[in-house]
Amino acid sequence: MVGPFFVALGVFTFVLLIAKVMELTDLVVTRGVGLDVVGRLLLYTLPYFFVFTIPMATLLSVLLAFLRLSADNEITALKAAGVGLMQLVPPVALLAVLAWAGCSSLAIWGLPWGNHNFENLIFQTARSKTELALRERVFLDTFSGLVIYINRLPGEGQMQDIFIVDERDPSRVYTVVAKRGKVYPVSQGKVTVRLFDGTLHTVGSGLKSAQTAQFDSYDVTMEAGAFSTAQRTGQKHEKEMSVQELVEEMAKESPTGKRHNLLDMELQKKFTVPFSCLVMALIGLPLGIHSRGGRSWGVAVAMVIFFAYYIMLSAAWSFGSQGVYPPKIGMWVPNAVFGLVGLLLFNRELKETPIPLLDNLNKIPALLDRLRGGAAQEG
């Protein structure tokens, strides 16, 4: 089981990282962020991915190992030699416990560390590269007295099709529309956004006067601190908190409040997701013995099982955060359901009782092989 475990762990983690890599590539190509910063950001996201890929790897490794034993009739040979199913449990239990311990360590300590450092690095990078605080096709109202809309950010501080409403002067409102613009670095605590080829509309207080002027260039100056506060408020997000911090924050909130539910959900997730390593191993053992098919069939079955588990976990998170039921109950429902299924499968396999659903599913690989064979003969 060890080899498939680490292969599956590497493959699943790599697949999840691809989406993050594509997202961070934009920082390098269009925002001028160094590869060292992107590498550190990816490092800080690894604990989050490992928390989910370790249970997946546990399920797949156990399933493939016993699928191979079953396909080679080694399970039958072991039974003939007097080796029962219970004697095959200890190595599976050892793998599951080690996976649970590693996943728990990451969820309790690694995940808050990674999330906190990720947010801090984004904040520090945004301060050194002020254009990172800007976003394409989004109305930004995080800057005091300003609303900014940018259609496109080609990179290197360049902007295209800009719309700005400036209400910092109580006596007049300025509306600026420009075709091009550029963000200049922080200087003396100020950030300058220089606009080119645009129109300035000015409306006086009480809407009693209005003026319109065209310009070749126009500077909008704002405090550099605005870019910082747009990125980081100083208060930790629940995903950045340790177990102790979550408990302390929950004590400050109303037990029926949404904030309390979110904190409790995050706290429960630190224990429920790692516990799924034990549940997945329990399912993988009887499922691998009873199934008939190759590795591709085992991978497909494992993906379907974990996808169903993740759907239940997401539903539990959604309902729990809305206060439909206590998080302490809802977050454990997926483990309870899949654990019960695993126990039923294990008990039936222990008694060598037929499992109709699995018996019907086992016909699918053979059917596919016959279809492929028939297609090859026609070709």
C-alpha cells in the first residue's frame, strides 16, 4: 500500500496545484511578481491541499492493494491457508492511523500557518507593488472617497478604460473617464494614478453647477495606506486561526450568531477531515476485496467515493454556517454515513455474504472489455 499511497498523494496534490499555479502565473506575467514569491505562495498552500489529498490517497492505496490481491486470486489463497479477513486488518489500520496523524498535524498546525503566511505575503507584496491592489472589471470602493473601475490591466502598472468617481472633496464630485492610465510606485506615502486621454466631469454641491473638460493627462493621488487596508485589515480570518484561537473567538461571539457558526465549522473541520482517513481505509478494504477490475476501475471507484464525500462535506458546511443545525453535528455527518457504509461492507465481507450492488457494478469492467474486444475485431 505504501507505493500507491505516495504516488496517489503526489498526483492528487499536483492536480490541485495546477489550478493554483495558473492563477498565480498571472502575478508573474502581468504584475511583475518574482518567481520566489510565487514559489512561497505555493508552499503556503500545500498544507490545505494535503489535508484533502491524504484521505484520498489512503482510500486509493488500500483499494488498489486489495484489488490487486483479489484479481490475482491471492485473497482466495490466503483464505485457503487459514488467513482470515481480520488478520489483514493490522497493516491497513497502521496506514490509516499514520495518515490520520499526519493529516491531523497539518490541519491543526500546518493549515493555520500556511493560510496566515499566505495572506501576509500577499499583503506585503501588495504594499511593494501597489497595482496588485487593483482588479480588472470590478468596482473597487475600498479606497476612502473613491470608486475605481478598470476594464483591463495589461501589466507593469498599465491600465486601460478607467472610470473613477472621486468624492473626497465635500463641495465637488469628480467623475473621470480615461482610455489609458498608469500606477506609479509609492512616493512620500502617496500613490499616483496618472490618466491619459480622458474626460473630467465635475458636479458642485447641491447639483447647482457642472463642468466638463478633456485632458491629455490627469493625476489622481491617494494615500498608500489605502492600498494596504484594501488587502489586510489586521484581524485574522478563521482559516488562519489555531484551535486555541478559534475557541477563544467563539467565546466572544453569540452562540446563535453566524460568526460563531463559522468559527465552530472551521474548528470541527480540523478534526473531521483527518478522521476521514480512518473511514476511507475502512471502506477501501472490503471494497478492494469484493471488486473485480483493474487499476483504472479502482481509481474510478475511489474518485466517485471521495467526490460523494466532498459533496456531503460541502453541504454540511453550507447548512451549518447558516445555522440549520449545530456544526458539531453537521460536520461529522459525512464521516458517520461513510463509516456506517464501511462497517456494513466489512461485516458482509467478513461473513462472505454477497453484496448485490457491488456484484452488479463488478459486471461493468467485463462488459467494457467485451465492447472493446468487439470493436477491435470489427476494425
